Amino acid sequence: MTVHISIGNSDDKLSQVKWSEFIVAIETAICTCCSTTYGFWLSVPSAPWQNACWAVEPSDQNTFREILSHLAAEYGQESIAWAESPTEFLPPVRSERLKSFRQR
């Protein structure tokens, strides 16, 4: 099961230093509780808000959830988003109908 973990600082509750500490704390939790990290994304530096998202495979969901909830409280956050997504692998298929798709 892939889980996306998302945090944000659009309300500017956290200073830049605290925001970076929050990201490091989430990274530490991921290293502790996840067997795989598929990706990590940040909002662009010129955006008026700050967001971060990780796609991970937790090896210990209960402990990971508990740590994330603790970190939300520690950093004064209302929540941390947890989105589970089943992964489906799409097989390659040649389609005459879509042959011109790349020519656009």
C-alpha cells in the first residue's frame, strides 16, 4: 500500500527554520517506519505557501501514524494528511486510436 503524507505551512505558523525542522522530523519518521520512499515533492520556492508531500510504503503503519500525530502536535499543526492509494500496474497496450496522440 502506498501512502502519501502531506504537510503544509500556508498559514505561516512556522518560521522558515521551524518549517525545515518539521520536514527533517518527518523524514526521520519515514526512515524509521517506512520500507520504501517512492518520492518527495516540495512547493516551488516562489509560491506564497509551503507544502511537502512524500509517497512511501510504511512497514509499521500504527507506529508511523502515532509518530506523525505527535509531530503535528509538536509543530502546532492542525493535521498531517495521510492518503492511502492502492497501486495498479497498467500493462503496455498498442492502440490505433491513440497512435496520433504523440503527434499533437
